[in-house]
Amino acid sequence: MENMNYGKIMGTDEEVRVVQYDEGFSFDFINENKKQISITPQNDFIQTRTMSGDDLLIFKKGAFELKQGLSHYQSDIYVLGKKIKNQSCVGLKFTGGILAKLFTPNRLEIDMENGEYKIKCHDDAIDYTVMAKGKKIHLHIESHISEKQGISGKTLDNIVTSMVVSIPSGICMDEVIPLYNAVLKMCQFLAFRKNIAFDEIALLKNEEYGGHQFITEYAELHVVNRFKALTNKDWFRCISFENLGGAVVPLFAAIYDEKEKKPYFSLEFLPEDEDDVNWITPDRIKKICTCLECEAALHKITAEDNPSFQKLIYDVRQLVETHEKSSDALQPKTYDLIRGSINHWDLAAGDKIKALFHMYKEILIQPACFTGSIKSFEDSIDAFIKFRNTTTHGNYMKVTGEHADTAANLMNLIYISRLDRIGMQKSVITEKICAGVVY
């Protein structure tokens, strides 16, 4: 066990020491007082100060009690920097990691003229402005040129990419993690992988020098990596920011604005790691179906938006009302039950998914990613939904090769639907689906 930092919790009358160790995400709190102490995190972080004068903020939601003696706490996230409490955070900077697969560096150009190398630098930055949660958010993505000194001399490379997500109006510390999660989720979607990470994440502040204002880093955000290995997926099978173009704006807004009780951009069906890519489990089938039903709802493929279905509901209500007034009428509560049931009538899940499929069949039915006939695929959708319903109710069914093939086609359908909703060009969608985004 190697200690990383030693200090104490701030903002309490009693002294409580803290020891950080094991790659930084394990903490021991030492309470030598004779009583139990209540610790209330500020803006979702326990505020501590190290012996070296750094502020160490440990992510923790909700108050907790420290008994006398030693208490252990494991956190997935912490922030380290100088005088963090005195700074006004205006965003986050992400560097390296998965960004190498989502952006093509084009800042450095080396040509030869008359036997001599000529170096040219281009501005390859792309910028977007997003309105989400009532805030104006700027996304700035660019590559960087670095110089290295080796035994053969100096060399230049252009392989590191960074993304700055800034909010001019500023954010509180309890908004840092939701902002991080939104960027992570966006990149997971573009890579079709959960096992991604960034090399560095920094908190940003505004600073003024010589009459000019610019953004600088003032603290490090550390997030635990629980994956045994990060994705090695080829970049050309990912969706890049260049592929998205202006669709980056609605994509980020949809993810950042998403509400917990309305997960319309769920990524639960994504592979956890490389070994998980080709495994289709009952749980994954359930998550694929849930996502498809969300997509259908967002496209208004519901009973509520179907005139024929609404006509049927109206006719049935009239029939119920007539029966209630007849000599054969049932008890009043029975009619209440019937009306309550009618309120929940909807199209069958399989019919919703088939309707979504027919919206995008020209994109989905490509030799590179689709086999079989439309009829056989529609039949496989019914079998897929039946599998989901059967296993959800506690019964066992074996996942077959047909289920796995159907799952791959339906994950493609989810991606096609989502990319079209955010305004990505259909020709680019077709190109990325054929390239194998969902593999």
C-alpha cells in the first residue's frame, strides 16, 4: 500500500484526518474525537486539504457519519488542485484517450521543397455552440503539435487531440460530474463501446492577462478506470466528429438534457469491453428492445399518434358507456377498471419496431450489414420480442444464432434512427453502418 496524500477534512469543527492511497481512489478517514461526527459534502464533494497545500475533493453524494477511529471510503472520482474553492469553474478539458479515434488531426503538414523539409501548420479546430439546461455551452475540438528530443534529434508529431467544453456563465462543483458524464456518454455512443477513457481531464477557469481573457486549467479531475482494457476498435468503425458535422449540437444537447426518468438516449446495450462485443445475452436483448421502443416513441410511432387506433379507442369507449347504461350493466368499479385499461392501450412492441424498420429500410438493407429478406427479418422481430417478454417474466429461453443476428440488425436500426434524428446526413449514416459501427 503506497500512500499518495495525507491531510484533513475541511469545514468541520473537529479534526478528521484523511489518507489517500491505492491509485488514489481509496480513502481512510481517521476520527480521533470521542464522538461520532457528521460530514456533509459541499456540492457533492468532501473538501479536504493535503499536507502539501493541495485541495483534494472527494466525490460523495449525501451526508454520512464517521464513528470514532478508522473509516474506509471508496470513491470513483476525485479532484486535485490548488485553491479550488476560490476558483470559478467554467468547464472541462479532455485530452487524448478515445478522442484519437473520434477526430483526425490535421494541424501539421510536412512537405519537401528543393531538398528541404517545409513545415506548415493548419488550424484544424472545430467549434460548436449548444444550448442545453438553459446554458450556452461551447465545444472546441483540436489537435496539438508536440516536439520530442531523441538521440537522432528533434521530431514533431500531431497525434494528441483535446476537447474543451466551456460554459461562460460558469458551473458549480455539483455540475462538474453531470458535464463529464455527458461528454463520456457522447464518446461512448460514437465509439459503440463503454470501455473508453481520456488521458487527462482538467477543470477550467477564466483568467485575464494583458487586457485579454483566456481559459486556463486549475485542477485535475480523476475518474477510476474499472475496465481490464480500453477499446482497441479501429477508428474507421467509429463515428467521428467530422462525420457528425453540425449534428454534434443536437447530439450533445440530447444527452446533456436527458432526464433520469426519461432515458431517451440509453446506451445500456453497448458492449462493456471487447470480449462482450459478440455476446448477446437475455439482459442485452431486453435493453435493445427498450431502446427501440424509446426510438419509436420519439418518432411518434404510438397509439396516441395513430388515427385508426384512436378511432378504435373511441368506439370501444362508446360501447362501454352504452353497456353501462343498459339493463345488463355491471358494477361501477368494473367500468372504472375497464376505462383504466383502455387508457393504457398501445401498439404492440413488435409492430412499433417494424414501423421503425420500414422508415429506414433503405439504409439498413445493405449487403455489407444485412442478410435475408424483409419478411424473415419481420418474423425475427416477433421472435425477439417474444424472447424478451418470456425471459422478463422469469422463464428461461436459450439465445440462438437467429436472436444474435436480429440483435445486430436492431442495434444498427437504433443507430440509424438516432443519427437521423440529430440530423446526420443519410449518406454518411449508410457509410458508417456499412463500415460496422455496431461491431
